[in-house]
Amino acid sequence: MNTKTIGLTTIFGIALLLSLNTASAQQITNTSITVGSTTRSAALEKKIKNWQGRGAKEIDKRIENMGKLSVRVNAMKNISAGDKTALSGTLGGLSNGLSVLKMAISAESSTTTLGENLKSLMEAYRVYTLLEPQVHVIIAADRIKTIINQQTIVAGKLQSRLAQDVNLSTNTAVQASLADFTVKITSAATEAQAAVTLIASLKPDMGDKTIMNANTKALKDSQVKIKVAEQALKDSRKDLQVIVKLITTKPTSSASSISATSTSDR
């Protein structure tokens, strides 16, 4: 399974990505206050500080989330170094852009400019709301691939052990478990790859409802496929456990080794 990375343009200097709702942004934009050239009302100062404080708080949340995702991306084992670098770069670029905008918002003293920044934020925020679940799907698919590899190694050891015992190798329960294991492992790999394929080419909707609905459906469908893959792996592990139990009824050092290894993917 070749896990794909998201084809999104790296974001730097993007407008503030906050979880403010549209009404809040519009309220700020529509605020009309006359300010003298040298004086500013206490009420206006309070409004600006409030907007800036909310902005900084939400930016910090997004930066923290991007940092956590970056750590998980760097820990992935089944994508190429180039793909990992590209994905990390996208997350890093988003974090850098947030940091730059946080400083700009903190230094802003004009309600008009601040309101425009927060309004433009609502469009840019759509990038974040798409990127985060995309990365989660890719990370989940990578984890599934890791477990598939682990279980495949265990299955190979079991088959080597069975080859040494004619009675075990022809046992009906053993054969049924091996056959089901192969089906479940294949299903897990197929579903995980399909999940990544569904979300790999999605683009931010930028207010287009048709695109937004298509993105939402693709993300939900990909999450369903991840769950199907995870269930398939639980079933394939049960198949391995059935075989291990049959083998361990004849205690040998080899069987003990296999039994211990079979729990490594839990």
C-alpha cells in the first residue's frame, strides 16, 4: 500500500485561521466607530483588545494542533521520505503563517484593518478544517500498514511451524483460519489505500457549497473505510490467535516464540 500525501499548496502568511463564526467576523467588519487623531475611547480599546485576545488564543490552538500532527507525521513508517517531507512542510508552512499573522493581529490598532483580517480569516480557515482530517486519515492508514506488516511476519512464522507438523498443517480449523487471515489482511490494505485515495486530491472549498459537500462526503467515506480496515485487522488477529492456540497445545520453544510475537501488534 503506497500511502499518498495531500496535494495542497504550502500555506505561508495566510490570513488568521480561527474558529470564529461568520457572524462574529461580520460584526467586527460592520462596526462603525469614529476615532479622533490623538484620542481613542476606552470602549474601543476594549473591543480591539478583546478581538486580539480571541485571535491569539485560537491561533495558539491551531499551532499546537499542527505541532502534534507534525510529530505523528514524522513517526510514520510506510511513506517515502519525500512524501513525509512534503507533508511536514505543509504543516510547518501553516504554523509559520499563523505565527506571522498572530504578530500582525497583536500589533494592529485599526478596527477596519482588524475586521478585514478576521473576515478574510473565515475563508482561510477552510484550509485548516480540510487539512487536519486529511492528515488524520493518512496517519491512520500508515498505522494500518504497520500492523499488516507485523501480522504478516507472524503468519510467516506460523506457516513455517505448521510445515513441520503434517497433522497441524492439514487441520481444518488451521486451514480455515489461514484462509480467513489472508482475506482480512487484503481487505485491510485495500480499504486503507482507498481511504487515502479518496482524500488525497481534495481542495479547500473557499465557500463553494458544492465543493464543501463533496469534501465532507469524501472525508466521511474515508473514515468509514479506515474503520472497516481496523475491524479487518482485529479479525485477522483472531485468526492468528486460533492457530497459535492449536500449536501451543504441543508446547515447544518454537511455539512459545510464536505466541509471544503474535501479541506485538496489539
